[in-house]
Amino acid sequence: MLINCVAYEEGRKLADIDKRDIRNYLGRPGCFVWVALRDATEEELAEMQEEFDLHPLAVEDARHGHQRPKIEEYGDLLFVVVNTIEVVGEELKIGELDIFVGRNYVLSVRQHTEQGFLGVRARTEREPELLRNGSGYVLYALMDAVVDRFFPVLDAVESEFESVEQQLFSAKDPRSTIESLYYVKQKLTTLKHATGPMLEYTGRLFGGRVPQVCNGLGEYFRDVYDHLIRLNQSIDSLRDTVNTAIQVNLTLLTINETEVTKRLAAWGALIAVPTFIASVYGMNFKNIPELEWSFGYPMALGAMGLSNLYLWYRFRKAGWL
Amino acid sequence: MLINCVAYEEGRKLADIDKRDIRNYLGRPGCFVWVALRDATEEELAEMQEEFDLHPLAVEDARHGHQRPKIEEYGDLLFVVVNTIEVVGEELKIGELDIFVGRNYVLSVRQHTEQGFLGVRARTEREPELLRNGSGYVLYALMDAVVDRFFPVLDAVESEFESVEQQLFSAKDPRSTIESLYYVKQKLTTLKHATGPMLEYTGRLFGGRVPQVCNGLGEYFRDVYDHLIRLNQSIDSLRDTVNTAIQVNLTLLTINETEVTKRLAAWGALIAVPTFIASVYGMNFKNIPELEWSFGYPMALGAMGLSNLYLWYRFRKAGWL
Amino acid sequence: MLINCVAYEEGRKLADIDKRDIRNYLGRPGCFVWVALRDATEEELAEMQEEFDLHPLAVEDARHGHQRPKIEEYGDLLFVVVNTIEVVGEELKIGELDIFVGRNYVLSVRQHTEQGFLGVRARTEREPELLRNGSGYVLYALMDAVVDRFFPVLDAVESEFESVEQQLFSAKDPRSTIESLYYVKQKLTTLKHATGPMLEYTGRLFGGRVPQVCNGLGEYFRDVYDHLIRLNQSIDSLRDTVNTAIQVNLTLLTINETEVTKRLAAWGALIAVPTFIASVYGMNFKNIPELEWSFGYPMALGAMGLSNLYLWYRFRKAGWL
Amino acid sequence: MLINCVAYEEGRKLADIDKRDIRNYLGRPGCFVWVALRDATEEELAEMQEEFDLHPLAVEDARHGHQRPKIEEYGDLLFVVVNTIEVVGEELKIGELDIFVGRNYVLSVRQHTEQGFLGVRARTEREPELLRNGSGYVLYALMDAVVDRFFPVLDAVESEFESVEQQLFSAKDPRSTIESLYYVKQKLTTLKHATGPMLEYTGRLFGGRVPQVCNGLGEYFRDVYDHLIRLNQSIDSLRDTVNTAIQVNLTLLTINETEVTKRLAAWGALIAVPTFIASVYGMNFKNIPELEWSFGYPMALGAMGLSNLYLWYRFRKAGWL
Amino acid sequence: MLINCVAYEEGRKLADIDKRDIRNYLGRPGCFVWVALRDATEEELAEMQEEFDLHPLAVEDARHGHQRPKIEEYGDLLFVVVNTIEVVGEELKIGELDIFVGRNYVLSVRQHTEQGFLGVRARTEREPELLRNGSGYVLYALMDAVVDRFFPVLDAVESEFESVEQQLFSAKDPRSTIESLYYVKQKLTTLKHATGPMLEYTGRLFGGRVPQVCNGLGEYFRDVYDHLIRLNQSIDSLRDTVNTAIQVNLTLLTINETEVTKRLAAWGALIAVPTFIASVYGMNFKNIPELEWSFGYPMALGAMGLSNLYLWYRFRKAGWL
């Protein structure tokens, strides 16, 4: 689905144009065209391939979708794949943004994601002195927007983990604790998959030899790179913390098991000792003097009670009850 | 066993030729020969060695088989070993494809695998403009086909893992859960062995200095490389997830053990308390007034019942029963 | 909040100057200006951006705060972010020091931290022969001060760990032991976050090609680098030790559980055996000769006592009691 | 002990020579001498040092023995240390082969190993066209022989592991399972020590700048390197699998423990319930009607039997018995 | 404390000299001075700084002590910090040797260690042809001595581990086993701290560009490097083995726990079954025929004995007792 198709000159919007006019604008010096598609059909992609003369392998990747984040140069064409991540209910949903960047055009195709990029277009149009940098600046603006949207996702996972962390030491509902830890780790893996490869290739967009469209924008791409490093470090250390939490959880459960065993043993003793006393006076010996006493029975009950009081006191002191 | 032996010129099939004519065709400019063998005998290999003038160390490797994936240059000759993987019942079966690529010939020898490559030949013959690139393009087509066949294998292992994952939190049949996790990890190791070294050497077939037959095909080999990176990342993160699942499983079993202990203790209490009451009234004291009451017996049974009802209620509330 | 604003010439303090005079002093040869801000407002930053002609991306980072430690060159400007760490009660509090270094100025902005750097300024002013090196030397002095303050924090975490370590083998209060281990590891992660990236970039301030303001100060920055390596190695090996301690703790708890089980079993036997003896003499057989004996009852009690003495002796010897 | 001492010319054996004639042959062009020693004494080494003019540090290493695999160049002299491994009963025994390679001589000294290299000498003498390559080819032949002998050792360890693996899931004799896993891992560490450093230095014997005696033999040393990579990968993945097996073993033991607990509890219930019934009818109430019934006793026994039958059925169904 | 102060010329000792004469000897060509201090005071260091014109940052480090092993070049001056390790009782004690090496002097300062280096001086003086290499050779001799002293320390830790290993599978005193494993690992960490950084910087003393005083001594420093690699590999694989042993220990304890549970259950059954039989004959039914039999009582006791014999036999066969 075509979202919009706009021509720019000297950093300012010229006009919304029809896609059949693209070729005309591509010919004008100082002018570039930015087309945005959403869940593009095969026909739309074929059309764009013809308009912009895109490399067939890149278009093939965009058609198949489900690519890992990557960057590929085909002559002048820079083909960038970026993953988007949305929190949908309890799950993380992965989408994809494929960006074709040429000297005088940008074609962005977003797939499987509800997140739009109209805000990015609006923001860039408000800064014509920056947009004058051309298609490379649009690439920066799109990548910057995608990376900025990773932070709230990571925050969501972090606060999910923090609530599990509190549960951890309270030892309530251990089954749900471990299940949550498992799924937090899964989500971190998902985040890592989106940000790790992107970190790697963004590092090739500044310093040293860079693709031509990125020339002169090094400080901008370094900024994106910097955000990605921050993301990746947070993800890595959170993964490590989750691993520790899983191990700590196992330890706490072993402690818990021992405590349950102790408590059970204490209660068992509180039943077994009186039962033993009763069984003594259930013996059939001829002369057990106590049996003849008139206060024998209450005395026996009293002995049971006293022994239990004593045991109770001891168990309490030892922390078993 | 010779599968076929075909000469090509300018990207088009010339003819199925006899293997004794290979030399003639090798001499014709713009012409190359593609021979496919299956589970080749020593004689066939010796014959081919002579026809194509192959390096003895490479032929030695092909004769022994069971090589790890690798690439070796012997002057003009490029010797490539690729592993194939098939799902046979519950197991993964490893096969091997040895490819000798020269300036004007390709010799492919597949071993220990049912998977044929006739489809690859057919597909390449349908695209003469690409096949015109010569023997390097055939190498690409074979590697691409092998890599594409890894994906369904990985998918099979992934869905095997997913069914174990569901079992994991249901805590049913823990013995089979852990056994399955172990074998999933084994299969991932097998996959890693096939794809890891291949990833490594494919990276040397594009960019910078490449073997001569791969010249001008960089974008194609980069595409194969890209698929292999995707495979390897999926394998690595699945391995990591399996490790976590093994640890989570241990935790769940410890939780389970504690719960079993608690339930047993609850049932034990439901037997021990009435037994204690009975033993009290089994004492032989002269004057235990209750023993004389006419409703003494039902009262005692009632006391047993009531105490058990109370315990039952408490245990239920505490989640022990 | 402006803390102070001083001009220096040839390593000696010229005067406290008004921030509106900065431009005048920047123009004087051999003169540099050092401004210190604290929790700067947007207006103050904008003012300074104008005075020193700072790059907007760097100022943006300082405004947002919560940056990871990093170094960035914007032409002549060197932008350095350093994390500070304070022990506040049981927690580690992270602050930030942003340093803008130009050929003839230093602007330091500290945020979220109580620690001041007046001492650093005083110390540098006492060594005019070193301060003559200019703004790069001020950068060194600030970084050196920050790194020196990491050591007591690490010492605090180390002694916290050592007290946990003693607790570890005494096996008292395992729940608090594991909780402490978890939080020690968290603090080490925090320390690592502050020192790891700083180590990395400090390595780029000496040897080979360095930013211009650091020229001729290689030995000083190498000294800072060296301290950071020492910190990082201590942190890494302490993390590893904490991991081992967590695993050792689990093992000790399992040992503990077995010992509790044994002790319980021993006490259980001391109750069960006399109960069994009592139940034998509670049988209603017509002719149990012992029942008729006049010393039957004391004999039975004696049998109970003797069997328990024997069991006690055996359990003691086996180390179960 | 001198094993043999032979002079070669143009790839063909000239003669078994006396060690005092070595110097004469070293002077003849196109001629090289190959001396093999076994568990050499200090005198023999000193003699050889003089004959071949070996570097004192290299001879020192050979005298001390117990070196890690390494390669060292001393001017023209290449000093290579290789470890050999033999399966002796249940253990792996480590031996050592020290090889001094000069332009026109090879001195090999084997220590602490029963494995001889006469077969290598015989094989090389059968291929004069290869032996013509001189001392470097002899080095290759010796290294190739050593590496080939690692494979059966690894196979032995692998089949040892496979038999443990079968034991693993049968859960019989867990103590011997874990002990075997531990020793398998030890053996893999031993193998890794022998092959890891060798892999590393073999990579420096082909491609790029190589020691002079290895010139023109790149494809041969690459072949050795390739075998070493295969060995190392197998060792690494087997180590990883052993680690997983250790963890799986712990999980299986926890499962086992829970099952034992359940079975014990079931048997306990089968005793406790009848005991409870008996204790009810052991109460001394005046009017317990059942006590007067003539079928009271068999009825009570029947109640015990029935309750146990019911419990048995329930436990069976739940899989506890 | 000054240990000695000697001037050398052409590899031979000239004379023990007074420290005030150092300057005179430094001026003589072909002459160098070697001063050894022990736990130097601030004054001694200041004196030496002046005599040899040492860099203040290096002297600062020597004054503070507790440095990590490192090497630093200050112009011509090479400043080397080496850690020494002594076994003191059950502990490892870390000392430090600071070496300042100039073109024509060596100043060594040892701190916190009982180990002297007089033997090194004696040995070097016995080999004038080597000592002729000057101050670099003295540096080599000192480093070589320090590294040689690491081996017996590692051997001590290894044999400590081996005695724990034997204890491991005997399962006696698990608490001391795990405690020993923990402390063995601590000691390995200490060793690693001393040898790891030293390995790293020794690699920069030969091959490629080396500090001037090390020129022509490459083979000697490579020898030290080689020993350090051997040490580091042994430490690493021992650490890995200790980790495995910790995990194996946990597994063995779980096995042990299960066995204890089984044994307890068996003994429990041997008490519970006779108690049950006794309780049956403690029932008060009117007509329990056995109660009237004259051999009823011995028969009941016999039944108890027989059932226990049977249980004993079954438990023995199942390996529970």
C-alpha cells in the first residue's frame, strides 16, 4: 500500500507526486524523492524496482521479508533492513522496515508493524537545513526513530523483570517466578536479535570509508551507534542478571525446601511425642501404679501438653516453627 | 555413480556428453563442463582426477569423505566441501557434497545423502544469462540450494523444541522433557557443525581478494553468506534458550519436589492426628470419664472427623492439598 | 548552577571572571577558561553552547543526561562523559560528569552527584608547571579524580562480599546470604558499567593518534588507563568469585538439607522405637508373661531407655546428632 | 638412545651413517641427514648439539621435556614440540616428540612414548619425489603421523562417552555415571592441551610468511592444519555435550529423588492407614458396638485390606507405585 | 633498605660501590650499575630518582606499591612491575618487584616478599658472556627467576586440588570438600592475576618493535613468554576442572541425599511394620481367636521378626540398606 510519495528540493518539500512522475523528478538536479510503502504487494515492489532501477536480490529480500537486520551495498544503492519491536499484550511483536537509499531517492517499506513513520517525515520537513543533506539524512532519521522506539520496549522488559525480582525474595508462587524469568529472557533474546546486528552495521556508517550517501553525516550515524551500544549493554547486563536470578531462585527454593522439611518435622514431633505417651499408658502391665491414680488421666494429658509446650518453645527458638 | 555430464557454452546447454569427451570440450573457448557423481567409487574419482587434472590431496579428501565443511585453493582449482543434513525419523543424517571448481569445469560428488541436485541444474539451465557467468555461478547455485535446505531442518528442530517448551511448564513427564531437551541440543550441535565452518569460508568468497572463479559474483555469495548468518544466529540463540530451559526445568522439579513433600505431609497429618486421638482412648487409666459415656465412641470418632476437617481446610487454604 | 568560571594563563590563575567575559579571554593567546556547572539548566547550557560554540549533538547529550561513559570528537571539541558512583546507604548512586574540552577551554557539568571537584581545581592550581599543558591537563585531572573515587567504592563492595563470604561457610541465615550475594553482584554490574566503557575510550587518549588537546600528555592518560585496568580486573574476578560463591552456597544448602534429614530421622527413631515397645505390651494376648511380673512396667520403661541410649550412641558416632 | 641416522640425497636414501660422519654429509649439496633418538641422554643431546650446531635454549627445552606444543625459530633452525597421546588402560598417557629442523637435517627426539616413527620413515622413503622436498617434508610427515594418531584416541573417548550417555537415561548407578563424565571431561582437557597449541602454530606454517624449510609445502601443512581443526571442533563440542550431560544428570537425579519420595510415601500410607484402624479398635470405650460383634475382628481386618486395595489402586494410577 | 649496589663492565663485576658514586660509573662507557632495594623508604626512592633521573609517575607507582603487573616506557626508562607469590601456611602471599631499567642501570625494588634475588645476581655474574648484554639481560634474569618460582606454587595448588579430588568421590565430609574447592579456586584467581597481565606484556618484549634495552635478547624473553603461556594454560584448565568438580560435587550430594532418604525409609519400615502388627493385637474385639492361643504372644513376636527379616532381605537386594 502506498502511504505517500513526495519530491524534495534543497531540503524543502516540492510536492506530493504521483508515482508515475518519479522518473521526472529523479532527473532534476538537487532533487530527491521519498516513497513510503506499507506491506507492499509484489506488484508495488516490481513497479518501484522499475522506477528506481533497484537490484533484484535486494527486492527479493524485501519481498520475502523476515530478514535479519543488515546493510548491503549494490553499487550506488544502499539496502538497509531494520527490525521494529512492539509490545502487544504480553508478547513482543517483530516487524521490519526495509529501506532502499540511492543518491536521489529513499524507498521505505514497512511490514508486519503498526508503527508508522509519518512523524519522522514531519520532523525532517521542519528542519530544511538538515534535510538538505539529502537521502542519507532521511536514512538517519528513520534509523534514529526506530532505535528511539526500542528504549520504551526495553524499559517495559526491565520493569517486568523488576517486579519478578521483588517476587523472587518473597518466595511466593515460585512457579510463576521461574516462568516469568524464562519469558523475560526470551524477550531479551528477541531484543538482542533486533539490536545486535544493527549495532554492528551502523558502526560501518561513520569513520573510515562509508557508503556515499552517508558522507558528511558521520556525527549523526555515530549518535545512532551510541544509542545502540547503550541498548546492547543494557540488554547484555540484564540477561546476565536474569541468569543470576534463575540461579538465586533455585537456591531460594532449596532453602525453602529445607524450611518446609523442618517445619513438617516439628509438627510431626508435636504429634508423635503425645502419641508415644498415650501408647505407654496403653500397655497392659498388671501394676502400672499411675493407672490406679485418680488423677492419672489428667496427669497424662498434662504430660502431653507440657512436652508439647517445651517442644514448641525449642522449635520456635531454633526457627523451625 | 555418474549422474550426468553436460557441456555448456555461453550459458546454454550444448549436449550430454560422454565422459571420455570431456577433454575435447574443455579445450573449446567459452565452454564449460559440469559433471555430477554420486557415492563415487575410487575408479570414478581416479578417472575424473585425470580428466580434470585435479590435485591429489583434494581427491584424497573426497575419497575419504567425512570431511568438515571447508574450502581450499589448489592453484586454479577451488575445492569446496559442504555438509547436507536430512531429517530421517527422529535423527539428523549428515551427508556431504564435494565440489571441484575450475575455470571451465565443475565436478560435484555427493555422498551419504538422498538429496539430489537435478533441480539445481534445471533451474540454472532456465536462466542462461546468469549461467553465462560460468563455473562460479554453478558453485553458487549448489551452495545456495544446500543452505536453503538447512532452513526446514532448523524449523523442524525449532518446532520440536517448542513442543518441549509447552511440556516444560505443565510439569508432566519430566523425564521425557529433559531427555528431549538433551537431544534437541545434540541436533543443534550437529547443525552448528555443518553451518559454522561454512559461514566462515563463505565470507572469503566476496569482498576483497576472492578466488578467480568467484569474480563478479560477489553479490550472490554475499546472499548465501547472509542466509548462513541468519541460520547461525538462530542456532546460537536456540542453544542458549535450550540451556536456560534445562536450568528452568531443574528449578521446576525442585518446586515440584517441595510440593510433593507438602502434600505428603498434609496426608500424613490427616492420618496421624486421628491415630493420636485413638491412642489416647486406648490408655488403661482407671478413671477416664469419657470411656464410660454412652456416646463416648461416636464422640471420639467425631473428634477425629472434626480435627481432620479443620486440617483439611487449613491445608487447602495454604495450598498444600 | 554555575560553580565557578576562571581564566588561566601560562598555568597560573588570572582571575575569576564573569561568564559574559569568556569570549574576551578565549581570544588571548596562551590563555584558557575553565567553567564548572552543576545540574545545569537548559538556559545555562544554551548560554555556554553560544559562548564556546559547542556542537548541538554534544549539548543535547548533556541536556538529556543518563549517558553511558563515552568520548566523542566534534572537530576540535572533545566531549567526554564520565560516570561517578557514590555509596548512599546500602545502594550505589550513579552520577554523571560531562566534560567539553576545546583548545582553550574546559566546561565541566556534573549531574546527580554530591561529589564536587573544587579539590581538583585547587590541586591543579598548586602545580602551575603542569597546568601550563592547558585544557588537556584539566581533563586528565578530572578523570583521574573520578577514577580515584572508584577505588573506595570497590573496596566497600569487596568488604561487603567478604562479610558474606564468612557467613557462607557458617551456614547461618542462608536466605540473607544469597540475597546479599545477589545484591553484591548487582553492584559489581553497576561498577562495571561505569568503568568498562571508560577503560575502552581512555585507551584512545595515548599512543598512536590522539585528540589534539591530549598531545604530550600520553603518560598521564596511560596512568589513568592503568588504574582503570586494575579496577576492571578486580571487578571481573570479584564477579567470578561471587558466581562461584552462589554455586558453593547451593551445594552447602544441599549438604545442610541432607544433615537436617538425618537429624530428623535420628529424632524420629528415638520416638518410634519406644512407641513400638509400648505397643507390644499393649497387645491383648492372654498369656504375655511379662505383663504379670511385678517389675514388668519399670522393665519396659528401662528397655525403652536402653534402646534409646544405644541409638543415641550410634547416631552420635555416625555424626547424625 | 639412537634409533637410526640416515643420509638422503635427491629424495633417496644414501646410507645408514655413523653419527660421527654427520658433518661430512651435511656439507654435500642436495643432501640431508635425518637422525632419530629416543629418550635421549644428556650426552646424546650434547653430541647432537655439536654436530648440528643447535641453539642452546632449544636443546635445554628438549632436555627438560614436559614442554607444551610449540614452534620456535632460532635463525635457520626450526624447533617444534609435539605431544603424543596413547591410551594406556583407562588413562591417557602423554608423550613428547621434539623435532629440530634445519636446512639440511632433521633431528627427532621422542620421549615418554611407546609409539615409534619407523613407519613414517619407511613411507617417506617409498615416495622419493616428495622426499626430494627435503627436511621440511620430513617435518610434515612426522606431524601428519602424530595428528593421525590423535583420531583413534578421540574415537576411544567418544565411545566411552557414548556408553555413559546410554547409562545416563537408564538412571542406573548414578554415582558411576557422574564419575565417568568427570573423567571423560578430564581426558578431553588432556586432548585439548595437546591439539590446541599445535593447531595454533601449524597455522603459521602455510600462507603468508613461513619458515624457510616449509617453503613450497603449504598445501601439505594446510592439510595437517585442517585435520587439527576437525579434531579441535570435535573436542570442543564433545566438551560442551559432556557439560550438558552433567547438568541433565543432576536433573534426572532430582526427578529420581522425587519419585523415591513418592514411592516411600505410598508405602508409608499402606502401613499407616491399617495402623490407624487398629488403634481405633484398641480404644477402651465401654460401648463400641463393633467390639461385641462376632465378625468384628475379621471385619476390621477386611477394612484394613480394602482400604489398602483402594490406596494401591490410586497410587498405581497416579504412577507412584 | 639497600641490599647491594654493584657496577659491571663488559659483563664482569667491577666493584661494590657506594650509592653516592653511582653517577660516576653511569658516565663510563660499557659500564652499568645494578642496585637492589628492599621495602624501600620514601627517602631511598627519592635518592634513587635523583641518581638515575627516574620519571616521577614511575617512582610514584613504586612508592604506593600494590600495582598490577605492568610494563611502561618513559622515554629510555623501562618500568616493569612483577608480582611474586609465596605459599605461607594455607595462604598465598602476594609480593611485588618493581624494576627500573635504563640503558646503563637496573634498579630493582622488592616489597612485601621474603624471596631474595641474590641467587639471580650470583648466577648472572657466573656468565659474563651473557651479562655483557647489559641491563636488558638483568631484566630477563629477574623475570625468569620470578616466573620459575610460580611453578612450585602452581604445583602446590595442583596437589591440593588432587587431594580434594580423591575426597570428592569418597563423599566423606562434603562440607570441607566444597570449602576446599572454593579456596583452590581463589588461589587460582590469585595466580591468574599475577601471571595473566605478565604474559600479555612479555609478548611485547620480543618480535616486532621492542624497547631498546631488550634488543638482541628476543630469544630469551620468548622463553619467559613461553613459560608464562604454559602457566596460564595450566591455571585456566585447572580452573575449568575445579568448576566441573564443584558441579560434580553437587550431583554427588544429590545422589547421597537420595540414598540417605532410602536408607531412612527402610529403617522406618522395619519399625512401622511390627508396630502395625502389635496394634492389631491391641484391638479390643471380643473374639480375636489368636489372643486366646497359648502361643499367641510368641507367634506375634515371630510374625514381627519374620516380616522384618523379609523386608531386610528385600531392602538389601534393592541396595537400600
